[in-house]
Amino acid sequence: MKWFGNYTNRLRTSWKSKFEFGVFFILVLTMMSFANAKNVRVNLNLKDSTDEKLASSKFSSIQLNNKAISFVENYVRKEGKELEQMKTWGKPYFRIYDNLLTQYGIPKEMKYLSVIESDLRAGLVSSAGAVGPWQLMDYEAKRFGLRVGRGIDERKDFYKSTFVAAKLLKELYDEFGDWLLVIAAYNGGEGRVRQAIQKSGSRDFWELQYYLKEETRNHVKKFIATHYFFEGNGGITTMTAAETKTYLANIPAAETLSEDEINNTVIAEINGRYNSSVVANSLLIDVDQFNKWNPGFDKTLAEGQKYLMRIPKDRVAIFQSMKGDILIQSIKYLLEGAASTK
């Protein structure tokens, strides 16, 4: 950053130093925001645990569902070394997953399903005949247009197999509306999950898990453990649908919202100098409504803190695709405001 120091010194001695330095500094912050790969992500913790073993574990600051604690501790103890190494060598594959999954409205944290499916190994073939990083069966791959046979197997292609996995995950979520059940269905089949729901009389994974095969219920817990290891916390993909609804109903400002508002909006964690007016106008949301959902939005982001932004569910994909442009427009808005006060 030597160039930064030299340039700022010249700015301080120029006849228009105050304004130009301010503009330059904001632009640098903008570039740093773009460089931050976690510019928008969901960050939700699970309910409290009183298990004393957790306090001495790697996850001492993380809240796990009581029924997951023991499994997560044992799994991380066994697989932690390999997972830690994957943080480095797996980055190129995770970047592919992040880009492609979000195109289909799938939380990018679902990439960890590929970790437990295959350890990110393109050539892995299971005893059941599933192939590739997402362990796709041939009939599923063909259903979505992948070429399988005659010396060609596109299930081994990270890009093409991820598109298929995203479509499968979307189908499963449309049916079950719960990411833990989606993971269970991805592993054991949606038919077995339907049967478990019927036999248990519940749609809560922790209640119906024993009506699933041990491999399937452990698959879900492996996903939770892997998510916590890489992310350092839980998220919407590690909670049941009921847990997610409860959490969203109790975050700041939710007490002033109607049940319809809570059910039809989602929370996304953002950072960077976004401006509330620019975001609202870009997403075609009434500014007053946006501010009701997001009190202290501009002040919090101006202080360099992250913010849990609430927006309608049907605007999430739009925000994801436009977030770079919205950030640029927000910075321009701030600069123009600063210039007008000179």
C-alpha cells in the first residue's frame, strides 16, 4: 500500500485537498467492498445450548441445536484437519459454487453439500453409481441435459454438475420448504422424507430423523458440522423452517411488522456504503417502507458495521444481480451530496 501513502500525502498538500482526499478515500472503501467476497450473506445463529462440552470446543461462541452438538464435535475432531486444508485448495471450486448457486436463488452455503457428498472430487463414483462433485445419478443428469455415456460423463464437470445440483435443490426446496429436509431428500430420496413426515407427524428434522436411514440423518448432521466449520456460525441452511421463522420474527424491528410482512420478507447481511434511498428506489420499494423495515440503515453502514437488511423475498434475486451497480450509485449519491455542501 505504499502507493496509497504517497498519493494521500500529495492530496493533503494540494489546494483542494479536503474534498479530493474525501472522494479518494470513499472510492478506496468502495473498491475494498467489491473485494470482499462476503458482501451479502445470511448470518443467523441457532437457539441457545447449555451443553458444557460446547464451551471447551472450537465452537464455544456458536449456538448449536442441542441434538447436533455431540455429532458436530466428533465430526470436526475426526475431519477437521482435512477440512482446514480444503479452505485453501478448495477456494476455486467454492467460487464456482457461489456464483452458480445464487443464480438459482440457492443459498451459497449449500456448497458444503458437495463437500460431504464427494470431498470436491470430480472423479468420485459411489457404489450406487452416483458420479462427480455433486454425486449425481445418471438419470438425474440426463433429465437436465447432461451428456452421460459413450466415453463422456459431464457429471464430472464442476460447472455443469453445479447447474444440475442447483435445479435439483430448488425442486426439493419448493416441495419441503426446509433446507435440512432438502439435504435429507438429496441423500435418501424425497419419497423417504415424505414417509418420515407421515410416520412422525412432524416436518421438523429433529423429530422425524429416526424415521430416516442412519446414513441420511448423519448426512444432514455432517452438513451442519461442515457449515459451522467453514462459516464459524449457523445460517438458514442449518435451521429447520420453524427455527428460521422464529428467528426472523425476533430480530430488530420485527416486533413492528405484521405476520405477512415477516413471512414475505427475508434478511440479508450486507456491508459497504449502501444508501437507503438508492437501495429502495433500485428495488422499487417505497422508501418509507424500506426505512420501517431497516431502522438505522445509513448510520450503521456509515460506521463501517454490517447490517441485517430486510427486503421482500421477490427482490432478493434482483438485489443479488444489481448489488454492484447499487453500491456504485450509492457512492455517487454520497459524493454528490458532499459536493453540494461545499
